[in-house]
Amino acid sequence: MKYTYLLLICATVVVWSCTKEADEPTEDCVTENITYTDGASAILNASCAFSGCHSTGSATTFAMDTYDSAALAVTFGGIVGAINHEDGFIPMPYPLGSDKIDQCDIDKLTAWVDAGAPE
């Protein structure tokens, strides 16, 4: 009987420890000191500022492919709401039903916007 309890306790510890590791992020998401040049531009260029979306010359949206255009877009106040798919904002990336960008990228862009969109 003692061995059954000991085996049950060991099995519980093994299962719990494996589950705990799976829940932990595999990389750190650093959101301090995000600037346009060091962080935000890579995310915007990969997720937003490409042909037909938020690029220079786009007929339907505002550009976000340069610092000046992205900083201007921040003044409209909709970037964080749009990338988080919050009610009252057009969810980005578009079209409706598209997946959100990676949560770490959302956190980095939010930190950049909250810091005043430094270059």
C-alpha cells in the first residue's frame, strides 16, 4: 500500500512538472525601450506596411512604412485597439476574421505607442 501512494505521488509530480513547463513561454518578450528603428518597424513592415495595406501609395488606408507615417498613425489612436481586435475598432490585420498578430508583437507595439512612438 505504501508503494502505491509513493508511485501515485511520483506520477503526479512528473505530470505536474511537465504541464508547468508546457505553459511557460519559450522566449522572453522584451517590451522596454522599443523604438521605431529598434522593434516597431520590423513588426509594422511584416504585419501592416505592405502593398495594398498600410504602405505608401495605398489608396484605401494610411501608410505606416516610414517613421513619419507610422508616428502620424499613432496620433489617430486606433492602432492598439485594432491589433487587439477590440470592439469599436476595425481589427487588424484585415480582413475580418484574420488572426491577430503574435501577442509579443502586440505587446511591443503597445509599449511603443504608450512611450509616445519614439524614433
